[in-house]
Amino acid sequence: MHYAQLLFPDFSLILIGYLLCRHTALNRPVWQAVEGLVYFFLFPVLLFQSIVRTPLDLGAASSLAGAGLAMGVIGIALSYALPLLPGLKGRIDRRDHAASAQIAFRFNSFIGLALAERLAGAQGLQLIAVLIGVCVPLFNVGAVWPMARHAQRGFLGEIVRNPLIIATASGLIANLAGFSVPQWLSPTVSRIGASSIALGLMAAGAGMHIQSLASGKLLGTSVLVIRHLILPVVAWALSRLFALGTPETLILLTFSALPTASSCYVLAARMGYNGPYVAGLVTLSTLLGMLSLPFALGVLR
């Protein structure tokens, strides 16, 4: 399978969002509103529907969730350890590291959901929704913790109010309770979910920044190597350690090689850190995803 060709439709939407934001009247304020709509409404609806519409295989889902959490813990540990590693100790700005450590383990949910559906249909959407559900709380804590001493708000409150966590938790409860979306409402919910993927990918492109990468090259290279090279290899090893089936392995490898979350720079800027630098790393990670995803899905798999 030509994975680069398979990924092209999704990355073309990212490019369209970038071009629209930079060269038309649909500038950054427009896309900030779109990001809010997707994050707080469209995307949670998609997550909820993806989980409830197919009976959940608890055995397979628990193994996949365990592998995803293990991969996340390893990614967080590696990113936290960067200032202490030989060759990097004393050469990394601690403040920039606190803001950009999240680049190494967070993920772009929009791209992940789009690829999961393209690769494995409804089952792929459900499996990656499970990964998102168990990893988002861990990754949010991991992202906020290094910056917490400069934050004006506690991270526990932000996690509890996270719409992705709320949607996933309610979807899992509804699935286990036997609830399903009524047939008359299903077309509306499906269209909301489909719109969240397209708009989310375009919003990711609109948020890309390239000019801010001149400083902190060593730190930037380190977190991106973890995100796009080390974590896919870790996921490959964990898929064998947890004896995952073919669909679960496919989704875990996809999950491991995703670009970092586009909201990384929003979090860094909100907490008083170098937002433009983090935005540059987000942009570069989005571009590197076009290499790491074919590597994970084609070479490792």
C-alpha cells in the first residue's frame, strides 16, 4: 500500500487551510473561531458517536489502551529527561524546554481520526477514540506539569473541563450501558462528525508557523526525534509485548507517528511561555508527519 498516497487527502486539507489563512481574507481570527467550534462541539460529537456506534471489545480495547498508556509514559519520560542527557545538559534553555516538552508526546487528534477511518473504517475510529480517551488526561497532565509553577490556574480543573475527556468518558459509559444513537438522529450526528475532520485539518494548517525556528535548534530537534522516530519504534515493540491484533497494531502505529497537537502553542502562550517558538515546532511536526506516518505504517508494520 502506498501510504504517502493514502495520506495525501488529509495533508492536502492542511495545505489548503494554510494557504487560505495566509493569502485570503479568511485570516487567523476566522480560523481561531473555527478551532473553537471544532474543539468544543464538532470533535466531541465525533468522539462520542465513534465509541457508541459499535459494541466495544473490552479485551482488545484494554490491551490497546495499556500499550497506548505505556507509550505515552515513555514519551513523557524521554522529553522530561532531555536537559539531563549527556551532550544536552547545560545546552538547553530550561524555560523553552518546559514549554516544548509537550511536542514530544502530544498528538493531533484531527489527523488521527481522519487516518483511522481511512485505514480501518468504523473499527479504526472506535479504536483510536479509545486511545484518545485514555491518553488525553495523561498527556494534558504531562504538558502542563513543567509549566505549572508559572500558570495562573491549576491543571486539574482544566483536565476535568476538557471536552474531549468528557465526550470520551460519556461515550464509553453509554457503550457499556447499551445506549445507541437513535436512527432518526444518526444522519445529523454523522454529518457533524464528518465536518469536524475536514475543518480540524484545515484549522491545523491555518495555525502553522515557520518563522520561529531560528533559536533552540538542539531542543527542537530532540523533541521532534522523540515524536517522529523513537515513539513509532516504541509502539512497534509494545504491539508485540501486548500481543495486539492486526487492527489494534495498525491504529497504535498510526497513533505513535501523528504530528503533535496544534494546541501546544496555545497552551504555551496562555501560560506565559514562548508561544511562537512552540508554534514553529508544531508546524515542523506537521510536516514531519508526512514522513513518520509512512515510516510507521509502511516500514515498521
